[in-house]
Amino acid sequence: MTVEFQIKEAVFAGEILTVGQLNQAIGELLERSVPMLWVRGEISNFTQAASGHWYFTLKDSRAAVRAVMFRSRAMAVGFVPRAGDKVELRVRVCLYEPRGDYQLQVEAMRRAGLGDLFEAFLRLKQKLEAEGLFQAERKRSPASLPRAIGVVTSLHAAALRDVLSALARRAPQVPVVIYPAPVQGADAAPRLAAAISAANRRAEVDTLLLVRGGGSIEDLWSFNDEALARAVASSEIPVISGVGHETDFTIVDFVADVRAPTPTAAAELACIPRLDLYNRVMSLAGALVRTQERRMDRLAQRLDRAAAQLTSPAQRLAHQRERLASLRHRLLAAWAAPQARRRARVELLVAKVLHRGPDLGRAADRLQERMRRLQQAQLRLLQSRASRLETLAGHLRAFDPHQVLARGYALVRTEDGRVIRDAGALTMGQKLDVTLARGRAEVAVVQPHPGRD
């Protein structure tokens, strides 16, 4: 590449410049004239300042130039270069005015030779994105309460220890199934894809974690494999990827259902902490208790209203006595009125007989027969009234609470007078008042035994 400088004489014409003005003018000229570009070279004289800035020299076989990379840019590199490392830098050309030295202000750094890998990464990313494998609509949320969690990684990876430690701390009740596969090397990608397929075939977990610790782009390149990406995209089990550090991105991160910045973060996204579940259960239990208490309060109020409307046994007895007296009066009246009518009729008949001179013997027999029938009717009426009276008295006795107590039952109340119907409402040591057929007693609960409905 050829860089052309267009220097205008007007910049330096006119008055005499100081050294500072000269360096400032040349610095502005460099910043305007030289665009941001990529430079390849070897690191030497590398120094990392306490502020986090990097200072070093970039050289090749022909020349060398000073370079600086400020802390905000250096944090995104992912590795710390050493003397002798061959790198490619994206730089701005500027002038350090106090010394008059031109230098490179580094915006990005990558190891030399990674440009081809990055271009391959971009091509595959563009291809899969065009197929819709990155769309949010096809991604699924992992189960909030998985019955088991699967981990696809190497048995010797530090990421596995981090994941198992996080899962044991957050959700020790969830079983973990490990599907071992290498995470680096030529055969890593197909074996990782095979492990994902095996997990789907066995269908023994609800969430899959595809994890690996940090490393260079070459170390993470297995996770940029197209076959592995398609295996993750076609997985029936939701996949959470946790590959590298927070600044590392692979193709797998884009096709996975959820991308975590680190393996530990992937484990944290896969399950709800046991303490949170416990707190949620306790909150629901508290709400259930409060609901039950409100329901009991409403039922108690309903019972009080019903009790207020219920007639007391004394009132019912008085009412029955009044009704019984009314029936007795009506019975006597019903007996007296026919008797008087019949007597009057008899007297009328006797008068007619005496007047007409009938057969007195026959008339006497008829009179006796009618008297007998009248007595029988009176007897049946009395028996019917007595039977009804006995039935009403039996009903009255059936509603008498003392009759229930006499059969061996007892009435149990709390100290404030509430009637106890359920042993589940009792507590140990609670004092109760027990009313028996004869007398009452104060007792204390030794051990409640709730029963089923």
C-alpha cells in the first residue's frame, strides 16, 4: 500500500513557528493524511504500565516504530503479548509532540495469521445467519426447574470443575450428566457434535451446557465448526453455550438457545438457586396460610350469623308447649261441640218420639248404637291426637342437645368459646373446655392427631 501525503505550503508559510507549533502542525497533518490501517510486525520492549496502558515497539527486519495501546482497548484483546510475538495491529498514526516522535496508537490487536481465520469465521456466520439459525424466534428458554442437566465438555477441562462447583452450590438436588468430548484439536468439533446427538438420543436431561474455558482463537476454533453449529441448532434439548471469556464469541454462541459469557455463568443460567426456590415455596406457603385463615374467618362469621338465626332449645320448647296447649284446646272444643249437637238432636228426637208415639225400645236401641259409634269415633280421635302428640314430643326430644351428650358425646370448646370440630386446628398444650352430659372439665392437648375427611 502506498500512502500519499498532500502537504500544503500554507501550513508552514508566514510567521516563524516554535518547535511545539511545528510538532502540533505535523501531528495534525499525520492524523488527517494517514487513514486507520493494519500493520504487521514483531513485539519488542513490551511494558504494561500500572495504569493498564501497553507500551512497546513494533519492528520487522527493516525498521521499528513505537506503539501505545490504551487500557480501554487492551482489555478487549484477550491475551497479553510478549516480546517476540508476531501480531497484526489496527492503528492510527500520530505524533508524540513532547519528543517529536511519531508513534502508532493501537485500536485492535490480533496474532499474526489470524486474519484468514477471522474471514472464515465471518463467512460461516453470514451463511448461517442467512439460513435463519440465529433468529430469536427459533431459540427456546431452558427449563427453569430441570430434572437433570447435561454438560458437554472435556473431562480434564477446568471449565467442568467450575460448572460442577456452581451447580453443586446453586442446585445440589439436580442430577448432572457429563457427555465427554475433547474441546480442542482436529477431532474436537465432530466429537462435540456426536456428544450433543447422544444427549438428544438418550433424552435424560432437560438442558445442555456446551462449555470450555478461555484461550486463543486457535484454541476456540473447534466451536466455529459448521457441523457442530448445525448440531446445536437442531438439538431438541435447549443448549446454553459458555465458551471462553466474556469477550470471546464463536459460531456456537450465535446458534445456541442462550449464550453465557463464561462456563460458570452458563451453569448459573441453567438452574434456579435452591435458596430462591425455598424462598418461593415459603412465600407460597405463607400465602396459603393467609388464604386459609381468611376463609376460616369468613366461615366463623357465617357460623355466628347462622347461630344468631337459630332458635334456642328453650324457645323451641316454649313454642311446642304453646302449640300443644292450642291442640288440646281444639281437641276439647272438637269433642264438646259435637257432643252438644248430638245431645240436642237426641232431645229433639225424643220429643218427636214422644209426640208421635214411636216404638221406644227400637228408638232406645238406635240411640245406644249411635252412642256406641260416637264413643268409638271419640276414642279414635283421642288416639290419633295422642299419637301425633307423642310424635311431636319425640321430635322435640331429638333436638335436645342434652340427649346427644347423654349418649356419650362431648362438646369441646376453646377458652374463648369456639367449638372445635377438627383436630388439625389444635396445638400442643392448648387448653380446652369439655362439656359432658353431667358437668364439664378443663383439659389440655397432649398431642393432636389430625384425621382425614
